[in-house]
Amino acid sequence: MPADRYRLYSDVDLEQVVDDMARQAALLLDATPTVLLGMLRRGAPLADRLHARLRVHAPWADIERLDLKVKRYADNLELLHPSTHLEAPTGANLLNRRVIVVDDVLYQGYSLMRVFEWLATQRPAAVHAAVLVDRQRHRMPVRADIVGLTLKIAPDDVIECNVPPYEAGFAVDLWRPADSTPA
């Protein structure tokens, strides 16, 4: 049986979702310098989109953009690293700054937990997580403060965020892998 794929949200839908995320983020901002920390891969271009909308909703805010390489799973959720692999940005000064970590999907929370552990060593003023999709299947004690979409789906289903430049269009798809049981 072939895998099934369903388009849940299109580019037009997601522009409004990102705008709403920017409004949520703007409510957290004050005079504290802020860093939008995009988790590579798809969290980085999402952070760029969020940053652009924050310029509209909080034009007074001092916001810097950085990226952080974090990897545990391949795009198909195949385990790549038994422990989440993290490569910190060189020369990043996060001391006494508000940090908003941006990622595409919060699933079990391993990657976000690893980022929070690293951030604790950097002594920021505050740390928040922003995710386009929260699957509500957390295994680690983490949560997102800024959530675009909450999608409660079957454990074996996959949420796939298509984010340019990695994919042609901005979309959220539900991917139901092919049934692996013999016919």
C-alpha cells in the first residue's frame, strides 16, 4: 500500500499563522535585547519569516537573528544520532538576552531540550520556544511559548513542514507512511 500524503495548510494559510506567531512573540518582548535563534534546517527560514513579521508588530524591538545546528532525526524521522547533536553558533553572545528558539515541529522534545540545556550555559535573560507545529507528543519536559498550529495526530503519522528554500512552497502536510504489514 503506498504512503498517503495530505496537504493540511497551504502558503496562504501559513502566512496568517506566522503573523499570529509574531503577535504572540511581540507580547513577550520588552527592552531586553532579543535573539531569534533558528534551528537548522527549517527553523532558520521560519525564524526569518517570523523576524520579518516582528518588524511589523514590534518595530521598536532590538532583535538579532542567529542559527543553531541541531540534529537528531532525518526528515523521515529516522534516528540519526542517539543523542541530539548540537553545533553552537560561534561568537554568539546570549548573555542577558531574550532568546526565542524557532523550529518547525515540536514532536517528542529531544532537540528542544538539548537546545535549552545548552542555552542554560549561556545565561540568557529568558528563553522561549516558537514552533510552527506542536504535535503534543512530548517525551521531554519542554513546551513551546509561541505555537502556530497544534495538530494531534496518530503516533505513526508524520507532520512534514515544507519551508523554502528547502522545498518549493510553504506548506504543512500530513504523511501517513505505507502500511508495513504483509497483505
